[in-house]
Amino acid sequence: MSKKYLAEALGTLILVLFGCGAAVIAGADGTTGIGLTGIALAFGISIVAVAYSLGQISGAHLNPAVSLGVLLAGRMSAGDFIGYVISQVIGAILGAGILYLIASGSAGWTGGLGVNGYGAGYLGEYSLTSALVFEAVMTFLFVTVILGATGPGSSAGFAGLAIGLTLTAIHLVGIKVTGVSVNPARSIGPALFVGGTALSQLWVFILAPLAGGAVAGLVNAAGLTRAD
């Protein structure tokens, strides 16, 4: 079981370091950096990489909302759920810490770590309602894809690709809305280092993704999104 938890911590570290790192280091400006499309691809590619390298150990949840969906779908125990979530949060904090050490070494660093947010001064300046709806709905869709791609009758060898492409698509749609969380651990890590508004708004990126993941798990458990 410790191998599963280590895999979850390492995988979440990779997700945060690659995804948030793309935003912080490579830049959101499409003229001088990789742009929003590049950031979206960084998140998606990191999921694919972890799914095919560590997925055989832990399933590569990397996300408390995913683990909650898996739990409510009847595919893991409550004890494992707790262990996974703790490991994911630790991994996200370590990933954000590494990113902080790298980014803070640049004279041009403005203090950001790819935190999620909403409202005045944040990217598209979308409202709290927009943020809650986006995060809950997109997490529901994301976890639904994961449960379907890894469930009975699925083509298991393509699961990592399907999941990574889905996360990429979600980022392409929503970076301007919230920076895209759909993952409480991914939001917790950077927010702890940035503080301020990122911490005060963190509840949105814990509550909404967990709600979306829970609904996806319950719908799957009811057999509405299963092939069997």
C-alpha cells in the first residue's frame, strides 16, 4: 500500500510541477511564451506521462476529486481514499515548493505559482458563480471520463490518452475562467506558497471539484455511465 501512496505523491508532484511550471516559467503570453494552448497541453501531457508510468501502481488518480469518485463508484476502500488524498496533497505541496525554488531564482518572477482564482484582477475576471459552476461541471465530466475509460468494457491501453486529452480540453476552455483546478490538491499546493487571495478563495477549488467528482461517482455507481 505504501507504494500506491508514493506513486500518488510523485504523480501529483509531476502534475503540479509540469502544469503550473508551464504557466509560471514558459509563460502565458503566446508571443514570447507557450501561450494558453501550451499550458493546456502541459497539464494534459503530464497526466498521460504519469498514467503510463505510475498508473499500474496506483491507478494515477493524482486528484482527491477523482479518488472520491472512485470511492463512491465502489472501486476503492475508505482507508485507501484517505491515504490517496493525503499523498496527493503532499505531492502537490512538494511540487509547488520545487517550482517556488526555481521560479524565485528569476529576477523577473512576479510571485505567481499558477494559482487558481476568480473575480477582479484574475485573468478573465469571471464571477464566483461562474467559477463554482465551471469547476463542478468540468470535474464531473473529467471524472466521468476517467471512470468510463478505466471501467468494464473499456480499452485499458488507451485510458491514459483519453484522460490526458480530456484534461487538455478542459484547460483550453477554462484557463481564463479559474486557471482550471478540477483538482483540490493542485490548487492547495501553489496557494499555500502564494497566500493572500489565493488562500481566501481556495475553498472554491476544494468544494466545487469534490462535488463534481462525487456526482460522477454516484452516477457511475448507478450504472448510468457504465458499459456493463
